[in-house]
Amino acid sequence: MERKAASGDALGHDSLILGIESSCDETACAVLDGAGRIRAEFVASQIADHAPFGGVVPEIAARAHLALLPDMIHRALAATGTTPSGLVAIAATAGPGLIGGLIVGANTARGMALAADVPFIAINHLEAHALTARLPDAGGNPPNFPYLLLLVSGGHTALIAVEGVGRYRRLGTTLDDAAGEAFDKVAKLLGLPYPGGPALERLAAEGQGGRFDLPRPMLGRPGCDFSFSGLKTAVAQLVARQPEGGLPRDFAADLAFAFQSAVVAALADRLRHALAMLPGATAVVVAGGVAANKAVRAALADIAAGAGLPLAAPPLRLCTDNAVMVAWAAIERLRAGDAADPLGVRCRPRWPLEQVRNMQIAG
């Protein structure tokens, strides 16, 4: 049986695309129309499943995706009054991420595409984040290419020149921990519950500056690379010197404030360097879970404004992992003239954004 081929020409405003996201601990699906409007959107967080372990357990995440996706997809299709055969394409995250979860989501999409005879599109998770700000339903004015992306999450911290769909140039990345990973690890040191990033931000709001002088890794150095491991170690050493029995609230709050301030300073410094490397940028775009941090957003907005550029920050729900961005990335690819992917495309736990068109066939 010869499967249908997807193309940008087939994307009428009423065309529907299903997106599936299962790269970590959010199970999500969404249906977008050809104009980029969100027609259905479902996300199930697994925080309660992983909280007892203080972090994401890959096997638990994969089993949750397997249990949640079928009904979630059924509800999304029912909400839009369509069936799998009525879709223009089915897209799923194929990497990077936890391999078990990627296989669940991608194989679900592949099976549906094969049964319904519709095209399958394998999406790079980082590309989906990179293009989210261009979604019409993301609010604000969608940026034109080229723009500067700061991707800052639990697994990734990078500055990327987004020059077009499929055209990405990495200007800098973290040499060790991602910013979100550092937030979570420091939160654990301070005795905060999982997920640590939001809890640390709340605690930092109680703190004051001036008590702790923490390092600002890479500050002022050439280039746009990041490093957060030394900052995390400095916090660990301060905590280790305290008497046993729990940290005083004011000590923990001031330390959280100092840590958050150091991360913000590092992100801001690297962003300034990146803007100098991309003088034709039309906007600064921030994506990833750490983009929800208010102190981070405020600092980035100030830098963008100083450069005469808008800060394009998608709504908070679209900064964290979601399926809207997966479906939108598929629409962007089809509009750019990309063909659908073979069903045998391999899921990849590591898939650099610069190699986004370098897929492998399973076998």
C-alpha cells in the first residue's frame, strides 16, 4: 500500500495535524489546524509519580505514557470531530529524550499513521521548542527569521541562532549541568520538594541579597558557553557547614536568592555575548521550563529591550514540554517543503539541533 505524502500545499486552514509528546515526564497530545490554531490540547503531568524518588524514573515515565496516551488521543480527536484518517499528518517527538518514552509516543504515532494511511512526521524536541514562539496562538507577534533562542530547561541550556526551519546554529551551550538541573539539585540541597525549580523560586522570593557571595561561572569570558556545576558545588559546601537538624529558614531563603541571582547573571551575560554574534536578530526568544522563572524573564526582557529587540516568550504552559509545539513544528516543516518521514525512522535519545535533518532508519 502506498502511503499518502504530506506537503505544504495540502495545508488548508481546516486541515488537522495531531502532535504527540512523550520525551520525559509529561504525556501530551494536541490537534492544530493548518492556520496554527489550537483545536484540542491535553497534558498529563507525572509529578506525583516521580516525587517519591526526587526525580524522573524513566521506566515509570514510559509506563505512564503507555497507559495515558490512547484515551488522551481519543479525546483530542473527539474534541475536533475527526478521525485518524481525517488528519493531514501525525507527528511525534522522536528525540532527544528518554528512549522508553520516545518509543511509546513515536510508535503510537507510527501505528496510527500506518493504519489510517496518513503521513508520519518525526519531530526533534529542541526544534519544537525553537519554533514555538512563531505559533499564532502563542500570543504576541511571531518573530521572523533570524532570531536568537535561549533554550533553558532541566536538560538543555543553549543559545541558538534560528535562521530558518531546519537551519540552526549553536552559539553556546552548557559545559556541565543545565540550568534547570542545577535549580533542581540546589533545591534538593535546601530540603525543598520535587520539582525543585518552582519551589526554589518561591523560597528565593523570601530571601535578601548580600549574605552570600556565590561564583558567577563564565561571567565575562568570550563566547556563549555556560557552566553551573561549580555554582552548585559552592551551594553544597555552604550547606555542609551548617549544623545537622535542618537549615534555618532565613539561611535557606538568602542562599536560594543568591543562587537564583547567580544563574540570572550568567544567563544575562551569555545572552549579551550571543546578541553580538547575531547582529541581524529580529527578536530574543526564550523557551524551556526555566523560562517560567519570573526573575529570569525580567532580566532577559531588560537585555532584549536594551538591544532594541522584543522578547518573545510563549505562554508558560507552552514553555514546558507539550504537544502543541510538536504539531506546530510539523506544520512549519510542511510549509518549508519538507517531506514526511519514513515509518522506520529511529528514535534518538541524543539528537543535536544542528543535525535535525540527519535522521536514521531503524534496522
